[in-house]
Amino acid sequence: MTAETPHPAAALDGRVVVVTGGNGGIGLAIAEACARAGASVAVWATSPEKNAAALDRLASTGARAIAQRCDVRSEEQVDAALDRTVNELGRVDTLFANAGIKPVTPFLDMGLDEWRHVMAVNLDGAFLTMRAAARHMVARGGGGALVAVSSVAAFDGSPGMEHYAASKAGVLALVRSVAVELARHGVRCNALVPGFVETEMTADWRRDDRMMDATTRRTPVRRWAEPVDIGPAAVFLADPDYRFHTGANLVVDGGYSVA
């Protein structure tokens, strides 16, 4: 299945999907896959220019799409983005808490301000956006799906990115707890856990031949993922037919974690 191929089951017809950080990389791939599966899509991200470019990409799917400038660290901006999305698209059925950053700093040089900044975006942002969507879903009734994008770094660690790995491990604990609490409302909560993906955020790593060789040799499929490889898993997690699937980690890493 390619990015240009519609999802054969149109699994998300009539659904509304929010993707934070959905204007590039994995987030945009998730947004495109959900749009091709029939969903209307709202992108919440900080760059107006990248938001506009994402809307141009999404227009090619034929789906309805909007973009909202939103800093996920801000409770006020998150709540405003949710209100606008509901006003324009009618509801929210699935939220992907995908927005994240991954600066690289040696642990001995890592400052508290940098640590807190990464936590604010990656973990606080997931909390704020998932909570806003969950409040809407519970009040509306009919259930929904929350998906937090984590990373294999949550399992394996990541030298020079201890703050990133810790934030992504925190996301997994958040997902499990929310899944248990909101199951009675029909709200599912799962984690999407990518491995190494070719995105703008990983460009520096891909220029490091030793890094590429080591990670590719450990990955059974012998390559890094492209963002489009993550899309089908996202559609699965948003599909309302999978009502009994909650509290899980869906790892999409080409076998890296088990090699």
C-alpha cells in the first residue's frame, strides 16, 4: 500500500481525526492515511507555513481538512484548538498525540531547562491534548480513540536523549492508565511505537554512516521506515471496529525491538 492508495475498507468514513504535530514527518503520514481511509482531519501544529503545506497535501486525498496553530504545551491553546475543531468538523472521534521534539545533548551537559522543555512538549503535551479530546468524547458519548505516539527509545533508551526517552516512557504509562479509566466510556487508548523513521527530525542521524549501519543491520527488514509505513497502523488504531483493543503498545519498527 502506498501513500497514494486509498485504504481499501474506508475504515474511517464519517470520522474526525486530530493529529498534533501533523504538518510533517510521522504526523503528516498519519493525517494522510486517515484522510485516505475516509476521515476528516484536523492538524494541530505550531508553524503556519507548514500547516498550509500540509493542507495542500491533504487536499489531494479529497478529504475535508483544517489546520489550527497550537502549541501543545499551552492548556489554553489546546482547548481553543479542540473548540474550533468541533465547531468546524462537528466532533472528534480520534486524537493522535504525536507532537514531539528530540534534541541531542550529552547527559553530563544536559540542563534542567532543556529537560523540562522536552517533557513539556512530549509528555505534558500528550496529557493536555488527550485530556481535552477525552473530555469531549465522554461528554458527547459514543466513545472514541486516543493514540499517543511513543518511540522504541522508551524501551531501549537513547544516549544523549535521556529526556526524550524518559518522556516517551512516560507516554506509555499514561496510555495504560487512561485505557483502564476510560474503558467504561467506550474510549480506547493505545500507544503507537515507531522505530527508526526517515524524517526531518532524524536527518542528522542518517548522515552518520556508523549509526545507519548499526541500526539497519539490527533491523530484520534491513531498512529504516518511511513515514508512509506508519500510516496503516494509525488507521488500525483509529478504526472504531476494534472496540476491544485498548491499553496496548503497537510497535512498528521492522522487528528492531525483537532482533
